[in-house]
Amino acid sequence: MTQPVENSLSRRTFLKASAQATLSTAIIGGFPTIVPASVLGKNAPSNRINIGAIGTGRISRGHDMPGVWQYDNALIMAVCDLDSKRANEAKTLVNGFYTKKTGKDYDGVRVYTDYRELLNNKDIDAVLVSTPDHWHAPIVIDAVRAGKDVYMQKPASLTIAEGRMMADAVKQSGRIVQVGSQQRSSEQFRYAAELVRNGRIGQLKTVYVGLPGDPAGDEEPQMPVPKNLNYDMWLGTTPEVYYTEKRVHPQSGYDRPGWLRCEQFGAGMITGWGSHHIDCAHWAMNTEHTGPVEIWGKADFPKSGLWDVHGIFRTEALYENGVRMIVSNEIPNGIRFEGTEGWVFVSRGDGSVTASDPVAKQNAAKKLDASDPKLLTSVIGPNETHLTVSKEHHGNWLESVISRKEPIAPAEIGHRSCSACLLHQAAMKLNRKLYWDPKKEQFKNDPEANKMLSRTQRAPYAIKALASNKVR
């Protein structure tokens, strides 16, 4: 059985009331639950958020698990991966971290190879979902139904229909879900959005979004499925296709996995980085709960080879407020807001999430730039629009788990930014103008385009109907 909602809520109420449940970047905890509370002090089990990590590859090891284990009121107590080799390596990684930080031998991490078994563990309060894109929405839906709070990697979903099911399931469950749009927790992205929202560049007219691109690849031979990989479940809702290592992830090391370039599992850079930049563009445009009304564009797609996501592309979108968005891999990586009185450009600068980040640092050197340098010292007044301040994305999620207040990147907003990305992809595929109804979340009078809103899901991994979205 999974953890009842009432048990989870009562624990959250306790956490909120506890004076010792505040966040800290100092690592003091990390002991097994069998250690007496007198030894644990403020990190006693009753004060701690027990977390399970689902998906333990590149992004989990380099970003999500470190993002959580830096806080002393969070404990990664379980890891899960369909590749048992990766799951066991994650156990070693986490145990090693807590051993080093506590100065005592630690062996408190439990290993799972099926996320559903992890969700059935009543001691786990929240989960990290760091899987390939096609598993994001199904796992989040199952997790919130099981009463778990969730930090999920972006993009929010593989399809718009899936994303709507996910966002609705989260709303119905009352769980805290943070989408990994961590640029919202970077000061320069928030400040750029505030400058735009408060009219520092006049009336916003055009937004330019620059994304990295992905190269095509060669044909890859069929290979035996490694004994340590549950390949059928890894494919999940998507069609059965032969195994080859470059379709999945490296069997040695944690370099950038090949599935990122396969349309079966994601849309490529339009959702991979687009979910970050378009999300922050929406933040500045004040269009976080809607989307474009017209989308058009074109793209080059590989004519052969295993990797088949878009290559060179340029797409455009028009929003109801008259703002035009242009998205392309031929634009400098970042977001440029152009208004009637100037422009502001924002990017990650020389920052990256992982060592295998595809964006060269020299191609995005400036974090913040403007048509007039004075714009960058402009003070947002007390009576002007101030956006949510988050110093660190995982920490913001943990704060929300305690307070039960909405995090900086909630599920509905993540769904809307992902939807916008998928609309751009649809325009690439159909190579014509599309007309979108953001309220109905359907294309207008376009059956061909509307078929792209969902995909047939393979049994037994299909997402259950929304009618079942009640937390157990």
C-alpha cells in the first residue's frame, strides 16, 4: 500500500510547525532511520524529508541528487533505475556522500529497479524524477496518486495530451510538484523578466529564443539487450524497437545519452532547452498560463540514421497580446526581449548543468546585456512587479514541501511551456501555419495537427484515465 494522503499531510503540518524544519546548506544529517533521534538532533526522522531518486543517470548524478543532498533536512534514502548497474552505482554514490559528510560509515540507501515498488514505500515522502522524457508524465502521475511530492525534470511531457493529464493529476492530488526549469532560480533570468514586466524596454514587441542544435547520426546495428537493463520497461509507452546502445544510454560512464536525439522519446532541443528558455520568456511576457495563437516555421530533419530529431530550424509564434516569438538554433543561445524603447538579453553565461552540456561556453558568455547599460542597474521599485525569488531550485522545492505553498515552477506552468515547445515542433513537422486555442488546448479546424497532440500508448505502460486520478 502507498502512503495515505492524511498521513502525508499530517507530517507536512508537523514539518511546517517545527522550528527545526528550516533549510540549511550545511550538511549535518544523513543517518539511517535506525539511529536514535538523540543522536540525530535536528535531523531526526520526524524533521526530515525522505526522498527517492527515480532515474539515476547523467542529470540525476550531476544535478538533481546533489541539488537535494546539500540540504540537511532532506535525505536520499532510495534510488531506482531500470538499469540495475546504474541503480547500484547510484547507491554507492549516495552512500559515499553521506559517509564523507558525516564521518561515519553509511549504508542506508535502498535500491529499486521498478519505480512502482519505490512509490509503495511509505517511508518515502517525495521523489526526484530524472528519467528520459517519455517517462516524465507517467511517473509523476503515479507518484502524486501515491501521495508523493515530486521534483521532475523538464520537459513536462512527451505530448500535450500527456502534459494536460499530468497537470490535472497534480492539481487533483494537492501534491507539491516542481518542474526542473531551474533558470527561474537564476538571478539574471528573474531580473530580466522584471525589467520586461515593468516596461523598462517599453512595450514588448518581439522575443528571440536561441537554442543549441543536435547533429544527425549514423545507422546503428541491433545489439543484445544487457542483462542489467529492463529494456521493455525502458521503452515504456512508446513502440517496441530493437535495442542498440546509442538509442538508450552508455553502458560505461554517464555521457550524454542517445535517446535525447530520438523522436520516439522526445522532441530534441526544442523541448530539451526550449523548455528552459520559452518558460523564462513566458515568465517575462506574463503568459505562463496560456500559449501562442499562431505558430509557423520549418526545420531540417535527418533523412537517415538512428537520430531523427530536428536539426537546423526557425519557427515563429504569435501571442494574443501581439508579441511575436522567434525560436531558432541560428540565434545566440539565450533570450532577447525587444521593445519599443530598447532590448534586454539574458542567458546562462558560462554556466552549465552537466559536463556534457552541448552548449559551448564561449557561445553564451554574457549573462545579461541590454541596449543601454543603465537598464542593468535599474532598481525595481516597491510598487512595481516583483517576481518570486528563489536562490536555488531544489531548495525552493523543499521549502514548498514544508510550507505547502506553490513552488516557483509548478506543474501547470511547466505544462504550458512544454506545450508551447511542442507547438513549435508541430509547425516544423507540418511546415505550415497552425492556429492554436490555448483555452481548449486544440488546433483550430485542423484534424491533421490535432492528431499530433497525443500518441498511442503501448500496454501495459499506458497512463490510466483521469478518472483514476485520486490519491490512494
